[in-house]
Amino acid sequence: MPDRRTTDAQAALDQATGPTPRDLAQALATHRGGNTAGLWTTPPPATPTPPAPVQFDADTEAVLARAAALHADHVGTEHLLAALVHSTHPDVVTWLAEQGATAEAVDQLLANLNGGLGVESLPGEPLVSGAPAGKKPRSLSPAWTIAITVVVVIVVFVLCVWGP
């Protein structure tokens, strides 16, 4: 699974200071990057930098497995958070909700992303959208797309018929 984790998901995992699901939740809340950046309603918790990579316990490994099962192509911060808010750890679910990461908010985020990477990227791959982290890429409305297409067709037609 590590090669399927987005860079933001891996960065959050690297910030975990302990082996439990609560430690993973705090790491996500501290990271504040990627697709989940807009969910948090409280300041990030102060956590020490982990001295070395943490070996997660069985409960956390189960959360990571559930996150991987949520999406076949990649595991982003949104999948880690979804696995946590739907976990069997009521203390973690309650703490996340107090931080603004409710099950409803995470489910809505997953629906909005519709399986895409959002602002996250896989290791070694550039951002598909080219948008900076934390910002949604802008797209033209269908009306503008049609209008621009019509203008381009007219210009090409005029140049082909009457020359430059």
C-alpha cells in the first residue's frame, strides 16, 4: 500500500507520534494538507515531532487497510480520515468531530472528489490539475466553453475562406 499513498497521506502518517488510531487522527489534524485541509474548524493540535518512524498497532493497521479498501487507485488523506471517522473507536470519532471532521463532512468530501486525486498527488507524479495545494482548480462554465469554441471556429473559417 505505501506506493499508492499520496504524498500528503504519507506526510500525515509520518507525523504520527504513536501507534494508535488516535495518534493517526492527531497526525492528520496536525498535517492540515491535501484534500482534508478545509475540513478542520479548530487550530491544529500541538504535537511533538516523532523521533523515528512509528510501528502502528493492529487497530491502526486495520484503519489503514480500510482506507486502502475505499479506493483502488490511491489512498489520500480523505481516505485515511474516512476510515477513522467510520471506525469502531468512539473516542477517536468524537475527537475528530470536535476538530470539524465529522462523518458527514468527510463523506461529502469523498463525494465531491468523485474518486479523483483532488489537490494531492502520488509520489513522483506532478499535480494533475496544476493547482497549488489546498486550492481547487478553476474550470470554465459550459457556456464559456461553447462561446470560446464558436469564436475559434469562426476565426478559423474566416482565415480559411478569406486568407490571412
